[in-house]
Amino acid sequence: MMNAILTPKKADKWYKEPWLILVVGGPLTVVCASIFTGIIALTGADKVITEDYYKQGLMINKDIQRDAKARAQHLSAQVSLDASRNKVLVHLEGSGVLPDSIQMSLANAAKGAATVDEIIRRLPLKQIAPGQYEGDLRIISSIFSSSVKLFHIKLETTDWRLTGDWFEPEQKVAQLTAIQ
């Protein structure tokens, strides 16, 4: 009997030991999860900071000043589409002298195969009458497709800017006012 107590019992195979799951299972799960998270982070990483972040930061002050100038001049605009002539028409009102030409930027989202990109098109507008501006849409081809329903508009000069959204450009007129 004494001999049976002192003699070590035959060891089981190491992989059949129940404590192995508790001792090795936790750290092994953490290592697998961190590798999986690392793969997701490397393959699907968004650009957090743009390449010209410093320049964009400096431009914020300039944009604020241009918004303030538009507000001081009480600027407002109505943007409409003349599809028969393939033109964009802008009626601009405000105090002070209106410029001979303004720049219009149209931005919209475009879905690609794997990403959603922002497409920005710039269109020069010429004054055809006091407060009336016109731009030729043939310069920026295929801007109004059936899938695009919303554009972000920016009317600007070097001194001021007006921004707003244009939903369903074929049917509606966009109203732009200075940011308060």
C-alpha cells in the first residue's frame, strides 16, 4: 500500500490535461485576436490626417474671414439649372460691387468599387447682367447623372464665399446665404 502511494501514477498525455486549456487558452485567444485586429487595421485603415493638414489648418482662418465678408455684404444667391441650354444660372444679391466672374465648386460623393470618393468640379461663372451669372456645364461633363441627388455648392471669389447644398438639381433651385 505504501508503495502505491509513493509511486507516481502514470502521466496522461499533455494535451489531455484539462488545466492546459485554462493556462494556455486565455493568452492564445488574446494573441489570435490581436493578430486579427492588426490585419483589419492595416488593410482597412482610413487616412486620419491629410497630407497637407497644416495648409488646410491655415486656410480655416481665411475661410472664416471670407464667410464674415459675405455676411457683411448681405450676400445671397439662387442657383438653378437650365438643362435645355446645358447652363447653370446664378442670381446673386448683396450690397457692394458684385464681381465680373465668380468660381463655383460642385462636390458630390461617387461610389467606386471599394470606396466612396468625393468628386469636386470647378466651374467659372461669368456675369451676363447685373447680379446674373451663367456657367457652361459642358466644361464639366456628366455631372448630373440619375444616381447623384445631392451636391455641396461653393460660390466664391478671393474676398468672400457662399456655401450650401443643392438637392435634386434638375427640379429644385438652391438657396445660398452667408454662414451666420
